[in-house]
Amino acid sequence: MRALAAVAGCLFFASCPASACSVIVVLNVQPSSQHVRITALQNGEPFRDAKIAVFTMDEQLSLSISTNDHGVAVLPPLSPGRYHIAATAVGGLVADLILDVSKRSGHKTSSFSMNLAVKPPPPPTLEDLLAAAEKGPVDRDAQAFAGVVLDPVGGVISHAQIAVYQHESTGKIQPVKLTADEKGRFSAPLGPATYTAVFQSSGFRTKFFNFTISPEGSAEELLVKLQLRSTCG
């Protein structure tokens, strides 16, 4: 359901990538009568000509109305049910509200304020993060992709998740995915090329590791250290 949660963070191989810190804000459901009065505000002041759109729970547009000179929009009576109220205005201003409309409230009017603010930019996609990582320096020239995943003090990290992407192949070639064993060890047969490996483990920050595979590379195993995730993520 659109805009019901503002999400920033979490890189998962099969879902949304982002930074190490995650913040999720979920809108509360507000009880309401069938008669609804919306006031759109910006910085505490009424906002004229804000568009108030009413969506059903399956995101079907039910109605759309604009606020008056006082920032107010009075909706026609709503049928009982749950609705997503989306307010939008020029300058990228948005606000959202979830209403649970019931007959039990009778004919009284339920009034709500919607505080308009600039919508935060979407989190970077996995493709964005990989493209940025590919521009970074190569961490190791190696003969083989094999090594150990370690914590900041050198202890092994068991069962870390690893995905390996060949450079300039995102969206064209499926990544090689593997899991480190109980002793943190990993290995995968890779041909000569340049790669980015993405290491993940619960409680640790995602690490992007650039490396090349070549016959002239180092025969030493890779030691990949993950940093602890901050308490906000």
C-alpha cells in the first residue's frame, strides 16, 4: 500500500538495498465517523489547494478533492471501511493518513490535520549500490575466491550470506550466492574477471568487497572483516 510506511535502510539480496541504518515509520490507524473534515497544514499554517485523495484498502481511488482557502476539505460521507488518505501539493509536499470509518460514530464530524512535508528520496537500489562499489578501488587481486569472514576483533562469523557480482554484468548475469560455514569459511569457483562480493550477517554492516581473479594474483586466502551495525539499524 503506497506511502503507508517510509522506509530507509536494509540491504537484502532479494529485496530493498540501502545503508546500514534502518528507520521505519508506520502510520497509526485513526478511528473516524463517516463524515470527515481534513485540514492541510504546512509549518502549522493552513495550505490552500492541497489535493486530498481517498483510496480504498486495495489502493483504488475513491475520490479526490482540494482544500479551500482555509486549508480545509470536507469529504462526502464515506462508507464504513478502512481508507488511505493521501495529501499532495506543489513542491513535492505530501502527507498520509489511515482512517477506520465506522457507523458507530453517528453523524458527528471527525476532524483531522495533515502536516505536509517534502517526501524523502527513495533509498538507493541494489543496482545503484553496486555501480558505486564498482567505481571503488580493488581490495584484492587473488588467484581464487576463498577465505574467512571475521568480526572486528578477528573472531569468525558463521553462516554469513555472500553474493558475488561480476563487474558490468548487473541485470545480465545472475550473481553467485553462497553461505560461509560454521567456521566462517567460504569459497566459490570463479573465472578471471573483476567482481564485487556483498557480505551480510545479522548484527553486522553490509560489506562490499572488490576483487579480481587472475593467475598472477595472491594465493593467500581472503580475510573479510565486517563491522558491527549501529544501534539505529
